Amino acid sequence: MGEKGHMILRRPRRLRQNKAVRALVQETHISVEDFIYPLFIMEGEGDPEAIPSMPDVKRHTISSLVSECEESFALGIRAVALFPVVPVERKDDRGTEALNPDCLILRAVRRLKSALPELVVVADVALDPYTSSGHDGVLNEQGTDVDNDATVDILAKMSVVQAEAGVDWVAPSDMMDGRVKAIRKALDSAGHSHVSIMAYSAKYASAFYGPFREAVGSQQASGQSYLDKKTYQLNPANIRESMIEASLDIEEGADILMVKPAGAYLDILCRLREKTKLPLAAYQVSGEYAQIHAAAQQGWLDLQAVRDESLLAIKRAGADLILTYFAKDVARELG
Ligand code: PBG
């Protein structure tokens, strides 16, 4: 204590005084094992295609997907989530293509699993890439709403064809009622009890999905004012509603729960962390990625610093796993 200094007993700044001490008392760490890397796939051979609203993210052909996954796996990324860009002529009212064992995503899964058997391959279970409406399910006869139970029947079948192709984790992102139970039952009866369900439990009706919908071409649904995804995705104003969804997914047999988007929903993640012992995933979605890039392109934010802070915040709030388009960039730097 200096002559004129104060007698202060507790000085928290002592543990912030240099890099070494700060590292020793750091509570949260990001590691490459945290990541699930979302990837887009399209038909065709040859070069991947750029997605304007998602800098550095590509629509891959199956062969460029395999090389991207080989590089990512070598950097320590253990899991990828695949999203198909389905050609318009293969879309219809029922999302029939989702059950075609030879559809794009299933061809990609088979190629990937034979090239990288240890890579955990995750596939979305929802009909939005396959329906002409862009909705996650089939519409009722009047076209006024998504028909929950008819959709659940298709989703259960869809998860079985995905498991047959070699998918390790199915990720229902459709938000239909009762889907986790139906999927678990269908998987088990078809002999796929080893396939895990990562349930999008708290998936909000968010405007942050914009760039993704452009990337996969499912934007039709957001443009219909009479019927948007708000009849199935959660109201961004609600907390308790997501706790109910999570309880149902737990009861129905989910192995991992997910919160989506991540950044604007850290309170949900934090509350779910207190509620369940199951692993929790959070999806840093396309709009979160796009806004960081856009501000960085303007020179308004530091890309790497904001990226790392955003991921750390998601982990700190309670996520064990993070789906992020930044996965490979960060893995490269961590390595
Ligand atoms: C489809 C699905 C969506 C995303 C993941 N799965 C979009 C939607 O619900 O319209 C969004 C992911 C992102 O924005 O990065 N069910």
C-alpha cells in the first residue's frame, strides 16, 4: 500500500494483470472439439459456388465437399452438418425427394462416410429443401397450415433413409409436435438404435436465417404473409415456450438439445443449461455469420476478434457444441 494508497483488501485486478495470469484464471475455452461445421451441397461436379451473403461459405459439389471435410477433419473438426440445395424440378408439394435413397444429400453422406468413416455426419430432418412452398412440412389441403401429423410420418421415414445412408446424428429442425418420439421409434424399429437425435428444441422464428434460405433456395416460405414459419417455430418473445419444447424433446428421447439462433438467445441457452444434463448445442446461424462479415468488410469491426468473442459467449452461456460457419477458420488458428 502506497503512502496515499487505499487499503483495499479485495483487488480483482490482481488476476488480470498479465497474459499468463489471465490465461490461468480463464473460465471458458473454445476448442476444435466444440464444433459442428455446417456445409451446403449442390448437384454437379467441379468447383464450389460462392454464396454472396455468406463470404467464404460455399455450395459444394460432392467432390469438393469430400475435400473440404478431409481438410477440416485433419484440423480436428469431428462433425459436419449437411444441407442440400435441391434443384427446383425435384421439389414438390409432398417433399417426395426427401425419401429418395438416391437424393443429393444421401449420395453425399455415402461418399463422405466411405472417405472419412470417423467423421460424425449430421443431417437435418425437415422438408424445407424439398417442398415447393419452402415449408418444413407438407401443407394441409386448403394450404392454410403445415399438417403436423402427416409431416411427422414423412420425417420418421426420412430419418430412416438417412440412417441407412450412414448418417450418425439426425437433427430434426422442423419443429413439428411429436417428431422426436416418432423418429426414435422409426429408427429403433429399423435397427438404427445407435443413431442419435440432436433435436432443434428451441428453434425460433428468426429473421437471422435469411442468408441460409438464400443459400438453399427455401426463401419462398418467408415471403408468404398468410403463412410463414411462425406456426411452428418459436416466438422470439418467449422463454417458457422453449422450456416446454425442451422437456418434450427430453421425454421423447432426444440425445442432444439445440438452441437456434445462438447469439440473440443466450438467455435460453443459459436456462436450458440449468434444466438438463444432456449435451447442449447452439447454432450460430447464417445471419449471425453474415453480420459479422458485413461489418468487418466495412472496416467497422475486427472480424477475428468479434468472431472469437461471439463463440466464447455461446460457450460461456452453456453450449457444449457450436454449429458455426466459422468452424474451419477457427480450427486452423487453434491448430
Ligand atoms: C431448415 C433449417 C434452417 C436453418 C437450419 N435448418 C432455416 C429455416 O428454418 O428456414 C437455418 C440455419 C442458418 O440460418 O444458418 N429447417
